[in-house]
Amino acid sequence: MSLLSVRDLSISFGGVKAVDNVSFDVEPGEVFTIVGPNGAGKSTIFNLISRIYDPSSGSISFDGQDITRSRADEIAPLGIARTFQNIELFEHSTVMHNLLVGQHSRRTTSWLSDALFLPATRREEHNMREKAEQVIDFLDLQPYRDKLIAGLPYGVRKVVEIARGLASDPRLLLLDEPASGLSVEETQDMAFWIEDMQKDLGITILMVEHDMSLVNQVSDRVLALADGRSLAFGTAEEVQSHPDVIAAYLGVEEDA
């Protein structure tokens, strides 16, 4: 059974269809990538899955459960985490504190236990910090663990945002343009992290990306979109060579 199943998904803004009847399945353990020009509807699909937007039509299922009308705050506890195209971190908090925020959806203690800092809360706090330390070690963030986000280089912030997602113990991680703004060397490092998350942690990854070198290196399957509609589906090589994809990216010359 597919981990994530999207069927006939559509949404309109002001009469314009940002996503138009899109369907795809993401299998457990794979890296599934969505590509397309700016305005193709890629990040909109992420916002629909995250339940930030409500679809006009269609359905979204995660691990066999219909989440089409779930609340946004119900998504992370199911095992879905995400990053954002524009980094969304608490800039005046440390790396460690941002990772602890990422675990908020996993808290099991009551507000009373937390207020009185009872033994159950102290145990959970210890376990959360231990998990955060594991993620910091996994992504080589030790030099930055106690530093404020505001003082970190852009590339490190990108990794911290992924770390915050990993801290919530996701089964599905949505990566929205993880290579955006990164150097060639940083993009290569990002490819290594994605491969390690897939192979070592067993996390399924749904990625939106423009950098085709990263797409080619890590993707198992690729879906190309344009103007909110599906154009092509297959391996990275198959999608890039598809005539409709070439036309969407480069345009086609008019006959004389």
C-alpha cells in the first residue's frame, strides 16, 4: 500500500486553478520528486498535504487514512513533517531549542504535569533532548547546537530546518526546495543527507526541487508539473527528455 496517495487534487485561487486534477502515489522508503517551472503548483501541493489549504476537489490519504479534511495541527502527529521554501525557524532561539519545538507534537504529558514539572514531564524532557542530540549528531550540527539561528550561515539554517523536521520522528518528510540558495558544495552535502535519511533512517521523502543535479542524484521517481497539471511521470531521465517537459521549461518555437 502506498504511504501517500493523492487523487484528482485541485485548488483554485481567484478563479485560476493552481492545481488541476493531479494524482500520484508515494511508496514507502522512496524519494519522490515534483519538478516544474515557477508557478507550476508544486509548493501549493505541499500546502494541501500539510492542510494549510483546503482542496476544491480530490482526496489525500496517508497510510490508508483520509486526511483531506484533517486540521493542520493533526498532520505532524500522524508522522508527516515538512520544510519550507523560505526558511521558517525561530531566529532568536538556539538550534537545540528549535529541535525541541519540532518534537512538540510528540508530547504525551498533560498541562498540569508540565506546569508542576512532575516526574513524567522530567522523563519526557530528557527523552526529547536525547532525540534532539541524536539528530544533531546525524546532521553534524554539533558546532551549532547552542548558537542562535540568527547568527548562522544560510546553508546551516537549511540543515537545521531539516533537523527540526527529523526531530518529530516523521515517516514522511516533505522537502520544499532544499537546495534553493545553496552552493554547489552545499547542494552535494544536501544530496548526502537525503540519501542517508532514506537509507539509514528509513524515511520516505517527497521533494519539490528546481536543481536538476540534486533531482537526478537522489530521486527514485519524478513527476513534472506545469500550470498546475501533470505533464510527465517516470525516472528523472525519462521526465527530462519528455517533449512536454522540454516545452514547458524552454518554450517551443512557432512555425514560420
